[in-house]
Amino acid sequence: MRIAVVGTGYVGLVAGTCFAESGNSVVCIDIDTEKIAKLKAGVVPIYEPGLEELLKRNTHDGRLRFTTDYAEGLARAEVVFIAVGTPPGEDGSADLKYVLEAARSIARHMSGYTVIVDKSTVPVGTAAKVKAVVAQNTSHPFDVVSNPEFLKEGAAIDDFLKPDRVVIGSESERAKDIMEELYSPFVRTGNPILHMDIASAELTKYAANAMLATRISFMNEIANICMKVGANVEQVRRGIGSDARIGSRFLFAGVGYGGSCFPKDVQAIIRTSADHGYEFRILRAVEEVNERQKLLLVEMVHKRFGKDLKGRHFAVWGLAFKPNTDDMREAPAVVVIEALLAAGARITAHDPEAMNECRKRHLGDRIAYSDVPMDALQGADALIVVTEWNEFRRPDFEAVKGLLKHPVIFDGRNIYPRGTLERLGFEYHGVGV
């Protein structure tokens, strides 16, 4: 099938590459000339395990191409995916200007019947707006489909090639059949393609992320209670997670969620609800808990070292909002470090992938960076773990203790067993353990 993908950000690049991997002819379109030049040269602008290898292979084999030219990208395209950004406005609503600009450009360059697919995360009613814009700018027949993505950063390739489910919202049998054919290679093991009305498909993505965010904030509240009553959140997690009605995923306590999806999608569904006269009280609480939780480590540091941190030096392991990505959008590490800097502390940080992103877009040269995690510990008053990269899970603790000025660890992801570290002579501060 001939496919075009508008937008070469995280979703568009993964989608385009994976569609090409299944044998389709794919052209990815972006107005950013520098990004397209890099992609043509095989340089991937994001870190996602497995993506670079697939991109290079499919580019070499001619199934995947990149262009800034809509006319070239849409030539004979049967399906066009809109995968551009939908940044949140100040009121939490999704900004659709890039989606509608893409729809307008698609309409002006399509040459026949086309299925136009909203792949970006968009609020209910977006497909109707896209349909109106396209109708104003073309005389060719078309259908608009909602096909939300459910990709986890760090596991996006597997998520796309082996999806739990595919959600397709459409109002046309012709478009439904085309989308069914396109996705059939990815669900050969029997996972469902769920066909529904467009509004339900649009809401499904927000509802899924809001539910996962709710589980995280709920467990963080449980962890905070555990610290007050002397319980252990890890034991509580195992106790409730073994209940088949609840399950064990997304029940890990920590310093809050971040990234490009959960914060934005929670805000968007709150705003959508308000626009329709409904107050989504649970999600307002979820958001409030998450923002407060990001400062938990800072409170622990102040309790141990005092409010004035002038002259104090802390090592921070982990900058990305989660492992296996360089994404720092809404990352708890930024909140933690900003608060420590404001209190006068000096920071040396290490992250396997996100240090360039941190230096360029977030904290600049206000902190020091270490290419080696152990080097960041030299002379530090304590180690603060913010992101649970596998590289951090089994360090040489005797070496860690020797490098730190004080044998103190603040573990924001509970990756270390308290008992083991205390036997080794560490002062350990975890979240609810």
C-alpha cells in the first residue's frame, strides 16, 4: 500500500518506519528541512531502541523515503497519516493548528480518493474539523479516520509491530476496509482491531492514558501513607497487584510521571470535560498529586541536609522522564534539580541518553554533566536516583560509598533494597519503603 505520513516526530517516524517494515511504500513529510536532510542521511533525531536499524534498512531497500515536498509525498498515496504535534495551551487544551495546517496541505495536494488518518493525539471533535478543512480545499473524495497511537517510549517498535489492539474510528465502510487491510499484518496472533465511531476512538486514547496516570498517582498516595504509618509500599503493591481485577502494571511508587503523553493528555481530558460542562474531579486530583510528588525527593533532601543547601553537592542519576528514551518533557528530574539549585546546591548529573537534551533544552550549563555515572559521585554529599535505568540497578556499592562524602542515597524509584544498603552502611531514603 502507498502511505504518506505527515510529521517526523516520535509518532510519525515510528509509524512510517514500521509501516515500511511490513512492506508498504512510505513517504514521510516534514517542513523541517534540517530534520529531513538528517533522516535522508540515516541520522535519527530521537533515541528509541531499534528504530535506527529499521529506518536504515527500509531506506536502503527503497520502502521508506523522506521529503519536505507535499506534492512528492502525496503522489498516488492511498492513506495519509497526520502525526504532527498537538502541544497543550495555557488552559490545558490541545493546540490543533499544526493538525489543521497539515489537513489543508494534504487537501491541496491529494490526487484522488484518500483516507486521511488522525494519528496525533487529538480531542473529541478533531476529525470533524479536519473533514471541514479538507472539504474546503479539495474536490476529491476522501474519508477521515481516527487511529490513536498507544506507543510506550522505549518500547515503541514492539508496541507498533505487535500491538495489544488497534483502534480505528470511521464512518465509512470503504475507509474501514482499507484500514483493516493495512493493519492486518500486525495482528496475525489474534489481537483485536477495534472498529468504533470516531468520537469514541478519539476519546479512547485520552481515557487510556488518564487511567494509567491515575494508577500511578494512586500508588504514590499509598506510598506517602506508608511512610507515615510504617508500612512498605512494595509489599502493598504485590498484595494488590496479585488481584486479577487490578493487575500489577503501573503500580510502582516514585517521584511522579512525566513525558509527552500523560501530563498533556490528563490536562486535555480535563479541558474537554470543562468545555462540555463537566468537572473531572478525579483527574484534577491525579494531576495535583503528580505535581506534588515531583518535589518529594527535594523534601527528603531538606529534611536530611537542611533548607539552606549552599556548599552542598549532589549527584543525580537519571534525567529522562523514564528509561530507554532521551525525552525530558515534564521530567521529574527537572523539577528536582531546579528546586535544589534554588536552595543553593551544586549538581552533577548523569543519564545514558538525555544529557544532550538536558543541556540544549532544559538546564543548560547550570549543572555539571558526567559521562560516567560513578564519576558524578566524586565528593558529592549524596546520590539522588530519579530515573530507573538498568545501568543504575547494580552498581559497586562499596565504590559508591567511597566516592560519596556521606553514604546517603535518595532513591526516587525504589530500585535498591533498603535492607541491603543499610547492611552496607548506607543511609537510605526511598518512596514509601
